Amino acid sequence: MSDQAPGAVLRGAVDLSSLRNRSNQPATSAAENSGAPSYIVDITDATFQQVLEISRGVPVVVDMWAGRSEASTELSAILDKVVTELAGRLLLAKVEIERNPQIAQAFRAQSVPLVVALINGQPVPLFSGATTEEQVRATFNQLFELATQQGVTQVLGGAKADDEEQTEPELPPLHQEAFVAIEAGDYAVAIEAYEKALAENPRDEEARAGLGQVKLLHRAQSLNLQEARAAAAANRLDVQAQLNIADLDLAGGHVDDAFGRLLDLFAELPADERTPVRERLLELFGLVGDADARVIRARSRLTSLLF
């Protein structure tokens, strides 16, 4: 399992039942069909943003599978069993990878089975290839430790000890407007809502974090990974091409790659062409978090390049 620490995340609250109701491919596990709580959902490119939101409170395990792969089918069955037994400590989000190319591209999925966790909206690699039940359980225990360090400790469907009923906190109106837009994939509207929230309250850190994440997603959604990489490889000093790849890297959880690319570019550019790169670096630092070790290292190198 990767030792990468999750960083910033889209802000908002999501009810698991809301995900099942809105999904184009609702979960059909035996537990759900029997009326028992289900901790397994099918997701698509269109509903992926919702599990990012859920991962703010509960770790999400994304199972990328294909019916043609026997190893993929076997691992999916193990994950179903273990996640059901954990009774809400994890959400298992299943993706038929051949039908959802955007998710495949985001995780750079070259083969199946491929399993990645999401904590606070950031990916944590888990399994690639055949895996035993014992390995799954051991890795999940490590995942819970990482989630606890990040404050991601909620349980799906569980009530708080002091409450008779668990209710989702209401979002401020502009946050709710942004969240609805994110669910619909309309990042431009979400950006506008978060900007309004910040205009009303410049200290609204939830809005600031949400705005940064949505801007990243808005930029990345229009990019083709292969075309973007070809353009960046063709000219290492093409600022926009390198910014595009850094966005894709960060969106896919490759934080050091994104920072390293932009810092190398910054070092090679003439002083009067560096501003867009510096501004993008500062924006990405804010997304990952100032306390993150990768940000600290990258910020130190940026400072040395500036002075």
C-alpha cells in the first residue's frame, strides 16, 4: 500500500442512500436485495464524484473489474465478502472499467484487477493483480490506520452514541448549490457558487478548498491523457502543456510527479515566463495541504529557485 498521505478534498456531505438513488447503475448486492444495509455500490463516470465526497468521512475502496478477467472476478468476490463483514467501516465502489473510460484514465488503469482506496478524496493504491483474502484483510487494517490519522472514522449507516438519530448536517446554501452542480458534472456552476461563498466570507476555508478542487477537475475533464502527454513530451518548455500534465498527475494522485514536473519547468524558464508556473504550484500546494511532507519539500525547492 502506498504511504502517500491524502490531501485536500471536495467539501460537502453525502448520504449513501442518495448515491444509490442517483446512480445510473444501483448496487444489487444480496444484502441490499434482502433489505439489509448495503456497503457495496456500482459507480460510473457520471457518479464518481459522489464517492469522492463520501471518502471524506468513510474510506472508499474502488474495485476496477472486467468480466473477461477471472482474477478480477475472484478478487471482487473476496472484496464483497470482507466489506460486508466490516459493516459500514468501508464503502466498496465497483467500476466496470471497460464501460467507464474516465475513471480508467484517472487511475491509469492498464489492467485488472486494480483496487484503489479513496481517503479524503485522494487515492491510495491497494492491489494490482490476484490477491488472497488474508492479504485483503491485512491491507484493510493498514488502510484503517491511515484513515484514522486523517480523521476519516465515520461508519456508514451508524448512529452517533449521543444521538437518537443520525442526521446529515445541512450545508450552507452556496455550498449546497456547488455540491449539486458537482453531482451533475457542471464544474463551472460549482466554481461560481464557491466564488460567491468566498466573496461573502473570505475566511470560508471549506469553500476555498472546494473551489481549488473543482477548478482542478474542471481543467482536467477536457484533457485527453495521451494527447496531453504527447504535447508535453514534444516541448518540455511548453508551459500550458506541462501545466496540463501536472493537473492530470495531481488528479490521479501522483503528487510528487506533478510538483517535480512544474519545479523542473520553473527552473528552466526565463524569469519573465515563470509566473504562471509559480501560481499553479501555489494552487496545487493548497489542494494537497501545507502540512503534507510532499508540499514542504516542493515549497522548499521553489523557494531555493526563487532566491
